[in-house]
Amino acid sequence: MSSVLFLASENGALPGGKVGGVGDVVRDLPKALASEGWRVQVATPSYGILHRLTGATRSATVTVPFRGAPHKVEVWRLASDGGVENIVLHHELFEAQGAGRIYYGGDSDRPFATDANKFAFFCIAAAAWIRSLENRPDVIHLHDWHAALYLPVTKYLDDFAELRSIRTVFTIHNLSYQGTRPLDGDESSLAAWYQGIAADSSEIRDPEHMHCINPMAAAIRLADKVSTVSPTYAQEICQPSDPDTGFIGGEGLEILLQAAYEGGRLSGVLNGCFYGAAAGRRPGWQRILGMLEAQLHDWQKDAPANAAHKLALERVAAMPKRRPSHLLTSIGRLVAQKATLLLHPDASGETPIERIAGSLGRNAVTVVLGSGEARYEARMLEVAEKLPNLIFLCGYSEVLAGPLYHAGDLFLMPSSFEPCGISQMLAMRRGQPCVAHAVGGLSDTIHHDETGFLFAGTTPDAQADAFVDVTLKALALRTEDPVRWRDIQTAAAAQRFDWASAAQHTIKDLYLDNDD
């Protein structure tokens, strides 16, 4: 039986192990690979909590060289549904910023410094554990920059030379975060982490900052195969980003990615989602309001001074008893990728969400579920304060997400770029058409005027205008031609972006040699 080991910062199969889309992929793709007959393991740091989950058992302790000293790292094993074995590496460094905290955002003056220390340690700890195994995996599948330093560790540290023959795959989920740090001269640098490493700087350094290591760039150069999570995004990242037009491409790594693409090492494999039994009847309006209220009260207990929770409770209480003519939904992280176009001001300062709400009046209610960067949370709160028909839920809740995907009439996903996207698949699965930016995986999963609605534009201003225009036209269609609208709903729900197909392409395109 062939075997693969995932190394990743997130694992949505473990409670507390997920922040975003990486966690979804690392939860779901391994199950699909196991169904294809592969033995699958997934390894993440413990973050001080994951090794304490019910059913966790300590199976080994490995000695890891880091910062010039040996460290004892505990290896814990957990079984999950679907035949996947989850591995958790535990050491106090993985909870240095507080138990349960996966990422640290407080390094504004030294980007990535704290997280880079943590994940540099994770990569060499994973290598030390793999080296100790009697039966090593056939493939090491690395996810984003957090796992990328495994490649320089195994290539340039002689203690791990025996791991160099294992096939490596590196998957890019988001090029906006590359983990760049100095080569030397800083406590968070390559030389500080791996003392005595004799690395070829031309293979690991940042293309622009020659004195820095760029983990993402290093992995693109060193991995046997490179992938990203949709075919269109794989092509987009081979082109340079252009802020003037709003195009997000290779983010400085496009030359490396173009070379990988032309050399047959870069592939785009579309993510999927699971399609189980039908979800039944759409949740009623009063049930939705009750669920929102209950979740907000729970959040308020933990953060009683949060102004967003207070406002949202007021909005829920003021909602009419009858369902509005249109219920618009948006679920996603409030970060630049997801929120820029949602909040992009026009010449008068109005954002698209305000323009849409203003045009529809009390006939429509928009529910935004998401949290993220403080500046976007604050801006969304400002907008919500102006709009009585906008409910801003500043947080994330699986309990709310499922019913909102099912209950909404139109899902808004104006991502500036989108490597793949899962939200549009989940909304379409429940028959909720989407308005989405025609980029990346959104282009690969939505057919304009057939299964949803796409917009485009040559500048951010034009994209924001097109977003508003397409949204209002979609809702006008829903009002004026209900038969065609139901056809679009049915077509959206009939689409299948399944993990079985993603697993088959992953095995064929990434895990097997061309001659296999």
C-alpha cells in the first residue's frame, strides 16, 4: 500500500486545529486519498491543546536539534474517521503565544518572526520523527510556507540526508503569505534555527531580498512537484501581480512558478467538498433569527464589550417577523483577499455592500459572518451601523454557517483573488447561487448565468461597480423570472466538485512518477 504524510499548520479534523481553508483541505483530502487505497497520516503542531484531545496517545519522543541545542518533542497519535491517522507534535514552543493559538499577528515590525520560529521548529521536528520511522511514507505532502522549511532541512542538513529520496509535493494555498525572514543576523533567521546549515542561497532566498530566506520560494524550487488548488489559479500565479488593475498573481514568485509550470512541475488540482444526503427543507426565517441570537449571546459572554455583538443583537431583535424578499449571505474571513472589494469605496465613499443594501431597502437583509483583521472588522462595523438591514456577525460559527448556506437566496463572494474557494461550493450545494469575482477557482466552479453570476473589471473601481451591478441584476432576475431563477438554483445544486476526483488527480498528477 502506498503512503503519504501531510505536514501542515492546520487540520480541520481536530477540534481547535483549523483557522481557514488549509484546515478544510487537510481534513478532507486525506479521507478521499484513503478511500483510493492510500495509507494517510497528517502531522501538525500541538499548539498546547491538540495532544490533549480525547483518544490521543503518546507514541514516541524524538530529539530535535534547534537553535544549537537538543529538544525533546513528543509524538502523539489520534485516529479519525475515514482511516486517516492524525499525528500531533508537542513541545512548549508550539504554545509560546498561548495555548490553542495557531497563528500570531503581532509582528508588524518584524513580519512572520514569531510564527517562523514555531514553524521552522515544526519542520525539523517532523523530519526527526520521519527519520525515526521504520516504515517511512512514500510521499511527503507539504502545505503552504509553514511546512516549506522541511525541504531545506532535509536537503542541506546531513543528519537528514537519508530522507532525500522520499518524493515531496508542495501545495500553495495562498501566495500572500510567504514567511520571509533573514538568512542571518536575527533570532528568527535560518542561521539561528539550523546552526551550521550549508544551504545554497540561490535555492532558498527571496527573489527580491537577497539577504532573506523565502520558505515559499525555496519549496517551489526544491519540491519534486508543486501544486495549487485550482487550474485557473495555477495559470494566474505565473503572471505578475498588478495593483493598478487589481490583479493578484504570483506575488513576486511568478518567474519561479512560470519555470515550474513550463517544466511540468506545477499543476492545478481543484479542491472539492462532500455531497451527503439532502439537507431537507430550508430553515425558516424565525429559526435563523433564533440561531443568530443564541450564537451572539454565547459570543457576548466571552467578549461582553464587543460593539459588533451588541449591534448585531439589536439588528436581530429589530428584524421583521416575515422573511424578507431577498436574503443575501456572505461567509468568509475578513482579510484583504475576501473583504477588499466588499468594502471598496466609490467616489462618494460608499462601499458596494452599502450600495447594494441602499438599492434594495428593507426588501432585503444581508447577513455577513466572518472575522479577521482588525481594520476590516472595524470597517464592517462602521458600515453595519449605517444599515438597518445588515446583520454583521463578527466571528465564525459552523453552527451558523450550515443554515446560512441553506437559507440564503444569493451568496456574495467578491474575492480579489481565490486559489480555489470552498464557500461557493457549499452555497451551491444547497441551491444558493453565488455572485463571485471571475478569478481562480471561482471561474472554475461557477458558470455565469447558468449556475451563478460572475463579474470582472480592469481596475478595483470597475470591479466594485461590476459587483454591485451583477448583484442587483441577479436579484432582479429572481424577482422577475422565478422559473429561470429556479433553473439556476437547480443547476447550482447539481454541480459536483467531489473530493474523490481531487484525490485521483492528486495521485496521478502529483504522487506518481511519470513512468508509474
